[in-house]
Amino acid sequence: MAEPSYIELLGYGGPNGWGDDLLWGAWETVQVAACAYAVGIVLGLIGAGAKLTGRRAAFVVSDIYTTVVRSVPELLLIIYIFYRAPVALQALARALGSDAAIDLDPFLAAVAALGFIVGAYTTEVFRGAILAVPTGQMDAAKAIGMSWWLRTRRILLPQMLRYAIPGLGNIWLGTTKEAALVSVVSLNELMNAGKQAAGGTKDYFFFYSIVGLCYLVITIASMAGIARLERWSNRGVRRV
Amino acid sequence: MLEAVADLYQQFLSGLPEPASLLIDFVVTLFPKLLDGAFVSVQLLLLSGVVGNVLALPVALARVSRNPLLRVPSYLFILLMRGTPLLVQIYILYYGVGHILGQIPLVRSSLLWRHLDAFWYAAAAFAINTAGYSGEILRGAILAVPHGEIDAARAFGMSKGLILRRVILPQAIRISLPTFSGETIALLKATAIASTITVYELLRVTNEAYAASYRFDECYISAAIVYIALSYVLTRAFYFAERQINKDRLPPSDRKAARPLESLRAA
């Protein structure tokens, strides 16, 4: 049998085509990254709020969270949370008096693990962005009788977001790359699709380079999107 | 006290009481193994950190060069290093390049081949990756050096090499040191990725200790503690270096704090 050509190896379907597997893997990677990013943003808002409320206990908890995530390898955290999340959920169910067997989907466990990591980085970005909004504006909003939620929604969040977007963009770029690490805990994303293709054909260099190229495409497309978002968020602001 | 806490913890985890002494015994025998692994992690960090940051200098200089033959390749290299996951880079090197090297008879029969194990592939991948990341940082720092100083040096008749050595680099290093500190912590964390290509560093040792004992929390939390301790030491070292380098720029009240040994002697 003749060696299949590189074009054939990247074909969609067929006995030697790995193109569809890689494409689905890339889609899975984007999904994991996007969901983890959403989780991370929620955690980051909570974490930043906890650091800035002035309550000591809240600050300490949030500070431990960011310190641990920033000094423990992502890979270790992913392994730990991926295998611990279902157990923790089961314990929670037991504590609530339910005997139901909980089977956490690997996708959700991976999202939880990655989201936990992303949250620590967004916490720092949001904290800086909130501090960049002049406090006088919040005081003024309070003085004219706005409730806490109204002044957060109308004064703090819109202005804070403008400061946060460059940092959030960097975190998104990091998240897509860290999503490759969840391949270690068996999820059929881009990296694992590449591993299967490389292992099946013994064409390691070719397939890992293709995988790298896919990540590069995701990164470059994201960079273009982030640049647009930054321009949009700075519209109407005087450039210094 | 310690035993009581360990007992409670065990019950919380498994619902089954386990004698605390067993747990303590386990952790006591685990730590020396973890430290062996941590030693390999630190070797990886130092080797790839030093080589990578030395390589970062030509990358940064090429990146700010006016010659497109230098600038464009450097730009593409940095984009490639920063735009793809380190895991992919290490796989390309270890499985891809390693596979290709293995097919060359001359390489296979050479003495070097026998010593070329996963550790060196990992170190090479980290060094190349660091060259990309640090190159970009250094580029920013070089551009941040005030242009007037370079003009002044030129007016004195300094050569390009001398300007680089005496004016640009000392300031670029000072400017980039805080970022560089964060990058080094990131590199320490990245060394855990070497576990995926069978290097016996801290995370690999942890994985195997878990496989042999089925004590998940004990193994991974202990490893996390070792990583936190290492990051803490690195952070302090960089903080100290920053204070030393910026000694002349600190407000007078802070100067004493910048020389901890002297203030100790005075007290």
C-alpha cells in the first residue's frame, strides 16, 4: 500500500483522513475555553469584589485563592479539580440528603478546572479595573440616591470594563492555550485529536505541527477580535 | 493535636475513620520523594531559564532591528512561541523531532543519542519558549529606554556595541525585572508539563506516588505545597534583586530596608 499523501491525511473522513477529527477537536477546544472563560469571569467578579469590600475574611479567602492559583502549576490544578469535582459534588448531594449517584460529565469537570484557574487571573484584572474608576463617581451616585445595584450597574461596571478589556483579552489568549492541558485528563479536544492522529500514523512531527497551526489560527483570530473590542470600548475617549 | 486534625480530615474525606498515624507516616515518607522531584524541576527551571534568557537577547535585538531580514523572522518566532501552547511545542520537539532524529543512522549510533533523554528535550523546549516570551519583554524594555540617552551616548562617540552594553541593556534589565519575575514563576509552573513526556520532575513523582497509594489528596496537596514554597522563594529572591538594582532610586527612608544585612548589623 502506498503511503497516504499529506493532503489525504488531512482529508475530511475516509480511511486515512484525520481532518474531521482535528476540526471537531478544535471546536471542542474553543467550547471548553469559552465556557471556562465565562466561569472565570463570574469567579473574577466575585473574587475582585471580595478583595475590595473591606471585610477581612473575604479578602483573605480571595487572596489565598489567587496566590495558590498563581503559584501551583495549571496541570496539577487541572488534575486535582477534574478528579475532585465529582467527589465534591457527591459529598454535597449527600450532605443535602440525596442518595442520587452523580455522574459529572468530563466536559463540565474540565470547564470547572479551567474556569477555577482563569478566575484567579480575572480577579486581579477586575480588581485593578475597579480601582481605576474614580471613587468620587460612586460617592456622587450614592449621594443622588442610587441603590448599590443601580450604581454598580450604571457607574462602576461600564467604566471598569473599559480598563479591564486589555487584561481580559490576554487572559482569553492564555485560556485557549491552557485548554490544551485538559487533554491530559482525557477530553476529545484538539490536542488529543492530534495525539490520536500522530499515534495512528506515526507522523508525529507533521500532526503536532498541524495542531500547533490550529492553535495559532485561534490565537490570531482572537487577537484581531480583541483589537476590535478595544477600539470599540475606547470610542469617544480622548486619546492621550 | 496534629493527629486529631488528621483523623477528622480522613473521616471527612472517606467517611471511614483511619488511624491518623498511618496518614502521617505516609506523608513523612512521601516528602523526600517529592523533594527529589522538586530538585529535577528546579534543574529544568535553572537550565532553561538561563539558556532561554540568554537567547532572548538576540531575539529582542533582531525584533527592534531596522533590517527586515532580522525583524520579520524574530517577529514570527515570537508569534509562534506565544501563539501556541507549550504542550504542543514540547510534543513537536520530543515526539516529532525525536522521531526524525531517531531515523538518522548517524545520530542513532552516536554517543550523544544514549544521553538524549526526555529531560533534555523538555529543557530545550522550555529554553526556546522562554527565548520567545523574554524576547518580547526585553523588546518592550529596550524601546522604553529614553531616546535622548542613546543620542547622548552617540554624541560622545560610543560605538553601537558599547551603547548597547553600557546604556541600553543595564536600563532595559532594570525596566523588565518586575515582569521577568512573573515570567520565571510561570516557567516554574510550566516545568510541570515535562511530566507528560516522562521526565521525573515533581508532578510526575506525585502522579506515581498516587498510583502506588491511591491517596489522592495527600499526594497532590503535598505537591502543591512544595510548588507554593518554591514560588515563594523565587518571588522573594526577585524582590530582593529589584531592591538591590534600584537602590539608588529609592526614597531615603527605604534605603536602609534595601540593605537588610546592614540594618541587621546596626541593630
